[in-house]
Amino acid sequence: MTWRTHCGTRAGLRGGRASNQLSDARPNPIGSTNIVVTSFRIIFTRIAVGAVAAFAVLYVGDSLSVRIRAVHPKPADPFESLKSLRILAIPEKNGKTEHEVDALNPKQTATCVHSLFLHGGYSPCWYVKPRINQPIPM
């Protein structure tokens, strides 16, 4: 009875030397010379699954952070109300733009959440703060 080992030699049962055993049973000094080729589909699938898992862990951690901070709220943490003037950008015929304060609703208030992602229907503050003072195009 013979078995094939990882070095490519044949060895019999434990004990004596079989007549069909190869005499050169030295292991390869640099390790295995077998090249394992992984297909592009498997590599892409592993990367995609890893990215989705990392995103899910990040979102759950962010959500837990917001919920814990909402239990013990501080002013402007985790929710903040931003107030500013509502400015309208009105294009003119000569190609210029005129900026005016909205006469019907001069003040606007936006509520945001201090987090990386949307929570409770509120946009994150890092997204809202730079955009609240931009004029509204007409």
C-alpha cells in the first residue's frame, strides 16, 4: 500500500523501506513549489464581502454611538439645530445673479446629527453645515 505525500515521494507503511519507494526523499528547501492560482471571481467576491462587512460594522457602531449619546443629550450633541438666513439666487438677463433674502420665509432652520451617516431622518452635520449658507437657485 502506498501514499503520495506533499513532497511528491511515495512511502509505504511505517517501518521498513518498500521496494517501490523513491530514494530521493529530501524536502524542498524553499517550501512548496506548487503555485495556487485564485480566480478573479473569487478574489472579487472576497473583497466585496469584506467591504460590505466593514461598512455594516461601521454603520452599526455609528448608530449605537448616536443612540447612546441621545440617552444622555448635551446641547448640540447628538442633534443640532442650525439657523441661517434663506438667500435666493435670482438670475438676471445680463447673465449676472442677484442675491436676495427670501421675503416670505427669511430664516431657515436645519436639524442635523453628529455622526457619519443618516440617522432618524436627519442628515449628518458634516454635510449640512457647508451647505446651509449657500444661496438657493431660482
